[in-house]
Amino acid sequence: DAGITQSPRYKITETGRQVTLMCHQTWSHSYMFWYRQDLGHGLRLIYYSAAADITDKGEVPDGYVVSRSKTENFPLTLESATRSQTSVYFCASRPGGDTDTQYFGPGTRLTVL
Amino acid sequence: ELKVEQNPLFLSMREEKNYTIYCNYSTTSDRLYWYRQDPGKSLESLFVLLSNGAVKQEGRLMASLDTKARLSTLHITAAVHDLSATYFCAVGRGRYGNKLVFGAGTILRVKS
């Protein structure tokens, strides 16, 4: 089915471990985004990408790494997870151009023990 | 630094009543987005407002944008239970407004 998917949907890990969250979209959208959602903060942008091999920092990039070798995939890696990275992570995408909104994936709930 | 404030953060309404959610932001932008989120779910786009004076309506919801006042409103007319959700406004920065800065969200509960 077309759309934007995230995996895993739930993840429990331990402090110091590396974790990769996957995001895949079938719309061939140019732009892809990673957000984290924490109570009282709304959503905050971590990284975004304008195209394959083009990425840029958002509001809270520290502790995260992204890559985009293919248009449809935008993985987010926590190189050494910390408890403060416990959150719900949303991936989003949007087409190129001026007028469209961002379309969000179902989210990944990450717990760092 | 762009700050986005929503008011109120929690709203309990009776069915059939009207109310407005306010979204104030601190620096100039002409791109404002409204999203809805049901508990445990993802965000659903409601409105995209891209110019001063923009007004959009969908069912019982109407959104407007005043870029001079740095204010957007989401007006709810004759609320029904199905509108219970969390509503977020987000202001776009950068090229095509890609860098969204979200408000904290307004939790809306409509009671019969």
C-alpha cells in the first residue's frame, strides 16, 4: 500500500546502544523529515533532507545521524542512545514545490532504559 | 529564535458550543499549518495557510492567518464528540517553510 511507513513501531533499548529507525515512503517525495514528540513540547525537528544525499540539521540534531542514499528511505540513527532520547519519533515527507503540507508516518515509540 | 504558543493548552467543551484556539508566533512567517492528532496516532493535516488573510474551512473547523499580528486561529463551530483530539499549529521557516516549528498542542475534549 502506498504511503509512508516506519519501522519498528516500538523499540526498547539500553543506554549506549546504537539504534536505527527506518522510514520509507512510496510517493517519491523530495523532502523527508524526522521529528521527535515529547509531552509539552509538541514536535521538534531533528533533521530533514531535500533530496538523496542532501541533509540538514533541524532544531534538535545532537546525538542523531541521518543518511539518504535513496529518495524513498531516510533512516535515523542514534549512535549511542541516552535516556533523554526516549520519545516518539515521527517521519514525514512532502513533495517539492511551494504549497503542500508534510505527511506524517505512524511513528516509532522508543524507550531507552 | 522562533517561538510558537498555543492557547489554550487544554479545552473542554460541550457539544454544540463554539470556541477558538489561538496560535501566536514570534517572528515573521507567512506559512502556517494546522494538524490534528488522535491519541496514539499520527498527525493528520487539516489546513495550510500561505498568505496574510488566508481563511480555510472544512466542516466545523475554520482556520485563518493574520501575518501582521503573527496570529492564526482555529475556530470550532457547534462542536461534536468526533472533534476530540489534540490540535497543533506549526509555523514554517526556511525554503518552502520546510522547517516546521510546532506549538505545544491544544487538547480538545468535547463532552455531550
